[in-house]
Amino acid sequence: MKHFLPKFVKSIHFKMEVLKSKAELEKYIQEVKKNGKTIGFAPTMGALHRGHISLYEAARKNNDIVISSIFVNPTQFNNPDDLQKYPRTVERDLKMLEESGLVDAVYVPSVEDMYPNGAESKHYEFDGLETEMEGKSRPGHFDGVGTVVEELFRQVQPDDAYFGEKDFQQLAIIKKLVEKLELPIKIHGAPIYREENGLAMSSRNERLTPEQREAARLIHDTLVKVNDWFRIITIPEINQRVKDIFEDAEGFVLEYFTIADESTLKETDFFYKDKSFRAFIVVFAGEVRLIDNMHLD
């Protein structure tokens, strides 16, 4: 896998701290706060790619200290088999982060550090954002996301936190979490990074065969078509065309496609001039679940 070095890489003598416990993190954060430095934070579940690096690039521009975390969160997986198969490449991830020269410290906690009383989720109300799309397909998923992100925020105490727009619904949920908990953190969304064929970069892409990875360009190609069709034909017609595309696509199964209001995430069946819309799609390539979205111009 290629490693991407941004143009403002630090000195070759750069040393990244690897914090392997909550106690080590607390000591590190205490020192950072004592020196009055700001913290930019981008949590991950590992299997890092260029999209993750873009988060650290953004964090580096605005903060004194940049922190990453790598933790595969068990409470946001509905399917135990999916949790077991999720790619874990910690050593490679640490090498990529250090070579980037962007990250001052990476937190690699244990399940016990994150869930001292057992791996169970809190329940959250996100003003209905949690019941749309992924909330329908993966009950309890956003309770798991909220639980781990809240705990990471309380431990890391960042000034700014960075998330990719590929998980646009998750980004909206995290913004709502910070608002409801009144946390002094600014949430930033970063544009989707894509492979050369348009496929949205994702840790799950590691599970695709080379043939599936190339064929999966169909997902982005379909979103581009949807953007072309937007405001020209009706939404029911768009929905049917997308359904037809994947019924004819060997090796792919459409889980859902929807056009939704960007602020409420509620599905729409009509174009309103005063609102912004986004197309969301989830497709299975074999056993691998791929998600993508696109703002509609």
C-alpha cells in the first residue's frame, strides 16, 4: 500500500508517541493542556488510507497537537461476523501515521479502557437523525457510535475533531452529540477521498478482491448519473433507474438508495428550492458492505 507524504512533512527526526492505555493518555493530555496547546483529534478504527491522512492534514493546519486513535469499537457492529472480519492492521497504521509526520500521538486503547464496566452502549436521542437510513438498517448502531465518541472526547479533550463525509450520517450524529452534551469541541467534516476509479476510500475496501474493487466503480458512477438526473426527472424515476442498474449488475446487491434532506436526513420525494439534498447509497459487493453519498447540485 502506498504511503502519502503531505507537502509539510515534519523533520525526519519526528517521533510520534504511541499511547497504549488510558493512563498514558491522561498523562500526555495533562502535559499538553498545561502548556496551553490546542488539540486536533481524528478517531479511527484503523486500516488507514489516504482519506484518514486528509483529516490529519486539516487538523495540523489548525492545531498545535494532532492526536489519532485506533480502536475497533464492538458496540457499533450489529453483526458479530462483521466485527470479526473487520480489517486490523495496527502495525501498518502506526507506520503510516509516523511517516506522514502529521500526528503527534496515537491512542490505541483496550476495550477495558473504553468500557470499564463492560462493552455496552448508552442510549441517545439525536432528534431523529439516528432513525434514518443506517439507523433503519443497523438498529443500535448510532448508540454505539455515540458511546465511543463521547468517551474518546472526554478522554482526549480536543479543541477540534475531524471526520470524513463518507459517513455523512455519522458526521451529522456527532455534531448533534456535541450540541446536546454542550462539549467545547468544533466538529469538522472532510470531503470524501476516492480511489482512481471513483470508489470511496474505506477501510472495508481491504476485504475486496482486485476484481470487486475495480467493478465497484459502479457505485460512484451511479451517483454521478443521479446528479445528472437531479431536477430533470422525478425522484421516483431516479429511484427506479438506480434499482435497475444494480439488478443488472452481477456481484452487487443494492441494500438501499435514497435522496434525503441534508439537514434532517429525511427521505424526500420532491425537490424543494430552499433545501439542500444528498444521495445516499449502500451496496453489497459479495459480503462487503460499501457506502457512499454525493451532494446533489
